[in-house]
Amino acid sequence: MARVLICDPHADISALLELVVRRLGHEPVAYADGELDHIGVDAAVIEPGVEAGMRVARRLRAQNVPVLFTSIYPADAEMLELSPAAYLVKPFPLYALERALCSALEPRDASAVAQTTDTSHRVPRTG
């Protein structure tokens, strides 16, 4: 069972993301505003449109933790520089999040290059 950080400023969206994480058999970890040391997190689902989300994403990517972004806006260069495992534009089907999260949590293969997202973005995987 993986621990998946949920960082979304909207309580209803966070609850839905937590439900998806639980349905996949993982433990959702709610982001505590201001707390950046999420030790033991295996992946994160983050809304990058708020500064806290980007701070958390930068910290986790520096630790080589896979990050999935969910936003109403298309990705910009700053977000893509973090090499997210997926970038899903809201609204997206929940199966897209499930597939992206499962893929991000798979054992990493150095030759893996791209993750398919619901928005047809292809983001190279690093690590």
C-alpha cells in the first residue's frame, strides 16, 4: 500500500481524490498547509495553480517522488520542468487519474519515457 499526498485547495475535490486513492488500495495523506516535510509519501496528486501546491511539488520532485498535477488550466513551462508523472486537466474521468497514479507507483524503469494523460500531453518521466 502506497501513501499518496493529496494537495488541492478545494475540500470537495480533495475528498474525491482521497476516495480514488482509497479505492486503489492506497492511503491518502491530506496536505497540512505550511507543512512541507511529508516523509514516507510515495506519490502526490497536486493542484499546481496555488503557490503551496508548487512548493510541495518542487520539494517532492527533488526527492524523486512522482507528482501528478490536476488543474483547470493547461500546463505551463514551470510545471512541465518538474517532469510530472501526469498532468490532468479538470474535469477529467476518474479512470484517467487511476491509470496515471497506478503508472506512477509502478517500479521505475530507467527506459520509461512517457505517461499518457487525458489531455494528450506526453510528459517524459525522469528518475
